[in-house]
Amino acid sequence: MIQGTASDAGKSLVVAGLCRLFTRRGLSVLPFKPQNMSNNAAITADGGEIGRAQALQARACRVEPVNDMNPVLLKPESDKGSQVVVQGHARATVTAADYLDYKRTLMPRVMESYSRLRGRADLVVVEGAGSISEVNLRSGDISNMGFACEANVPVVLVADIDRGGAIASIIGSWTLLPDGERPLLKGYIMNKFRGDLGVLEPALDIIRERSGLPCFGVLKWFEGASRFPAEDTLALAGGTNRITGRADGPGRKIRIYVLALSRISNFDDFDPLSAEPDVSLAYVKPGEPVPGDGDLVIIPGTKSTIGDMEFLRAQGWDVDIAAHLRRGGRVLGVCGGYQMLGKTISDPHAAENPEPRTIQGLGLIDVSTVMEPLKTLRRFVAHTEKSDAVSGYEIHMGSTGGPGASSPMFYLDGAAEGAFSEDGRAFGCYIHGLFTSDSYRARFLSAWRSGEGMGRERLAYEKRIDEALDELADRMERQLDINAIARTAGV
């Protein structure tokens, strides 16, 4: 089990790398995360939803993702409450305070899922959540040492040295562990290192003296991590383009701005766009205006459409979007963003809100949305009128329809999906993952390309992710004591 000294220490990355590494060594490997908190979700082969990071880890293992890989997924809907997804399906919406009691009922489901995976694989690589030493959450814990003790799983700690404080974090984590749990902690990995390893070695000696913990290796900063989908909105906190690792520049002629909604979800939808060498993609943060030089503004998915419609207006982004359209720009809405482009959003069953309500959308497309209690979860292949195939998935509450839907973006099993405005400048759909299709993405961007840009070689986006997984595994083979980790895992 890979646990961390803090959130964003690199647990997901380390698990993905180990999954690909041990898979390449000929083992049957599966990923597992008892509890995740993220609005970036993926649809599984068995028709449920799990964290996006576990879907990437399944890909690293060269297997299809299934619900058991992330049996508990918390999807924040407000500052105080989250939807609880259990073994792929939404079961409750609870406040943070109520969840402390509710999670005590979930350990049997967690162990049930873990046991099924153990029966299918030579090795299960488990990812913890947040920090190993959150002592205020230890009672009833199902995601870190609570799970490790229940399943008797050896633990390797990951620390982020790039932030600073990694030495104190490792020793502090060891100090805060109860004596009965310390034997499960077998060692640590220092992650995101930049510089001379010789300068770090005295610190490793001190950690060993104070805790007895061995170092399984020092992972150097991996630029290729920007090619993987972000785990959660922490990726947005470090700067506008931190998710993609892409900077603006003279060669980036197509300017795309994505609104960073308060409950933004599945923003990895736009990673393929930012990977294009002539695209500058940036996230507009709360309190910032939408820049006036954009070609395309994207309203992304959200876990709270009505709440984020109000949030969008509070930022003045509705005014900025109107000005953007007057300048000849275009607007795309995906999932919740598509719902916002319509005339009204109604929640008659209080499916998303504490009580029934209806609000006005942006009114840019002649469609309206009605929220429904049951969530739509499915994977599929859709087609455009020009026969571009798009492999994607839907994960939303509500249905959208109206006269504007007679001019759809896609066709799915012969039925229309999405809609355009009358002038064609505003458009939206429910399809997540639409830009992973190289042919569709190239056709989409051709609206802003001319001359040299039209003849460029297509970016092979899916191949790019697999190459990054292999590169990560190669680096881990060189920089970590993999044989010691394998012995610790019992393989």
C-alpha cells in the first residue's frame, strides 16, 4: 500500500508506475483505492463510476477499470457535503460531520471489493488518501492505516520533497503512528526531487536514525506527469497551466479559456486540447475576467449545475461570455456546462439541491434541462455528421431537450446528442472524453487553423499516455529499489 505524508505527494503517480512496472515483469496486477475524493470520475466496464486516477492505474495494468478498484468515491457538492458513491453507484449525500459516522458502515464493502481483486491478481497495489497522519480522522478510517490494519497490508510512505518539509513529514508521520501500527510501515520513497542526491544523503541518514525506516529510493521530478489526468482540483491551485504543464508562446495561436467553476468536474476532458502544439489552454480562476483574446471559451462539467450557474454569474462571466460572442468567439459547454448554455435548469425532485427549484441558464441554445434522481452512467462510441468516431462516456443527472437539439453535435445509436445555437457559435453536449479522438480533435481545431496548421501531423493522444506510463516505469526501475519493494509486497 502506498500512503502519503500529504495530499498531492504523488501517491497516484507512484501507484500507476508500479502497476505498469510489475505488469511488464509478467505479474497480474490490479490497482485499488479504498476511498477517493474527487469530481474527476471515469465509467467502468461494469457500468459504475470510480476516480479518474484508478482508471489510469487500471490502464497501467493493461486491464479494464471496474467498480471494485475504488469502492468508495466522495464527490463534493458543496463546502460541507458530498455525494457518496459505493461500488460504482451513488448511495447517499452526507455532510462532512455525518460522514465520520457513515464511513464506519463502509469497511465491509471496502473489504469485499479488495478481496475480489486479491482473488484475481498476483499483486494489488493500494493507494491511500490524503495523509497517513490525519489523527483527527483515524477513528473509523477506511482509507489509510485503518484499511492497512484491517487487510494486513505492508505500507510504503511517499513524501513530496519539492514542497519542502519532507524530512519532518516522514519523521512526524512515524511519530504520530500508534506503536501497534508502526510494524506495517516498511519504508518510504522521496518523490519529486530536483538537484544533487549527495546533498540529500545526510537527511536520509537522520530519518533512519530517528525512525528506523529505510529509503526505497528517491524519485526525481518527472515532467511526463503532466501527460496524465489530474487527480483533483489541487492541480488547479498551483497556476493557470499547471494541469497541462503547457506555457503560452508565439507558436500557440489558438487560445482557449476554461472556466474554473467552484465544483468543476472531469476537467481532464481538455488535456488533449492543451497537448496540441498550437493551442494555448488556460483556466480562468474565480475573481478573474475572461480574457478578451480567446477563440473558444469552455464551460466544463460540474458536480452542482445550479450552484455553479449562480457562481458563474457571480464572477461576471456571463457578461464576459456575451462580449466574447460579440467579438466572434465560440462557446462550448460539456455536461453541466451544456446544461448552463440552455434556457432553464429545473430540479423538481431536489435531486441536486436541498429543495426543488428552477433557474435561468445563459439562454444561448434553445434547450432546457430537467434534473432527475437517477444518474446516467454509460460508455459508448458516438459519431458526427462527418463520421468522426468519438469514444466517450456520460456521467450526469438530468435530461436536456428542446428545438436546439434538432441541430446536434453528435449521433449516438441514431439519436441526437448535444445541440448548436442558431448561429452555430454556442454548442454543447454530455460527452466526456470527446477530445481524446485524434480525428475529431483535428477537425474541431481546423476551425481556427489555416495553412501550415492544417497540414500538421496529428497528435496521437492515447499513445502519448501509454508512452508516459512506460517512461515512468523505466525511471522507477532505475531510481527505486524495486526488488526490495517486491519483497515487501511478498512477490
